[in-house]
Amino acid sequence: QKEVEQDPGPLSVPEGAIVSLNCTYSNSAFQYFMWYRQYSRKGPELLMYTYSSGNKEDGRFTAQVDKSSKYISLFIRDSQPSDSATYLCAMSAIQGAQKLVFGQGTRLTINP
Amino acid sequence: SAVISQKPSRDICQRGTSLTIQCQVDSQVTMMFWYRQQPGQSLTLIATANQGSEATYESGFVIDKFPISRPNLTFSTLTVSNMSPEDSSIYLCSVAPGIEQFFGPGTRLTVL
């Protein structure tokens, strides 16, 4: 069993839809949770960073962490074609975002 | 944040040869990380490189295959040695100057 599981998709939705991306994990030591966005032929770009359980909102993006269920989510509201990318969840047990363990990534397409 | 550049951006190599990938950061950082992203797969940490000491390798990766140098606080190299087609991948370096980890654009390697 992988430490972090993420549905690879692909996921295709119409512009303006609410998108929900999810990851589950097995290591209860994970404390730091991140979402990265990766455009084709580019390096991952940090979108959201969350410590422990709870919600965090940044513009159209909301990250949720439920440590009791070992489940994290990223919601994208009012999705735009420019949001089309691969979204990777990542986790770490060590402060400073070291030794990240990544999910497989979900390929998302927003159709105009 | 940190601005990271990598050279080369891509290369096509013959089986049995070696390739050295360079990573340059625009600020001094204690730790640099090297990841591999195989086709359709997520990012896997190869090793952590501290300036002035031997790199620390993750399970499944060895120094003879992936020697790393870290001559100063803004630069590191990763060599992929005695390459086989299975080494075809994207190689990314990253840094964590604070609680967040930032990635370079990656080096796309194809081994024939």
C-alpha cells in the first residue's frame, strides 16, 4: 500500500464548476500537508500549505485536512481554463516541508 | 520564495553513459533535494544534499548510481550514472528555505 493515495483521473469539468480533489494517507505521523499545481513541462508550484487539521482558504482555493480520517481535500471554486493542470498532494512529518511524500497527481481539465 | 534554475532542461542520452544535472538557487539554502518523476508517476525523493556533507539517500537509491555534489549553499549537481532506459524521467531539484518547499523546472531525460 502506498503511503499517499490520489486518484490520477483524468478529471474533466466545465468552466465555473466546483472541483474537489482528494488524497488519503496511511502514515499518522504526517503533520504538514501541501497541494502543488504542475503545468505541463513545468516544475510543481506550491498552492496551499496546511499544518495539522482544519481548513485554509486562499481566493478560489480551499484546503481541508481531516487527520482523524487521514483525508485531505482541495476545492477549487469558479474553476477557470487556466486551472487545467496536474494537482499533487504532498505530506511531511517533519517541520520545514522536508522529505515530502507525494500522491500520484490528478490531471484536471477545465473546459470553456 | 526561491527561484531555481536547472541545466540542461532536457537531454537524450545513450545507454551506458552518464549525465550531470545542475541546480542553481538565487539564495543560500541549507538543504537541497533531488526528486525523480517517472512518466505517469508522482515525485519520488532521491536524496537530500547538505552543503559540506555527504548526501542522504532514500531507500532504493544509491550513491554509485546517483552521485550528488553540494559545493556551496546555492548550487548542487546530480549525476545519473551508467544510464539505462529505465532512468528516463524528469529530475527535479527543490529547496525549503522555510516551511515551504519550492521546485525547479526539471530536467527531462530520455535514455535510448
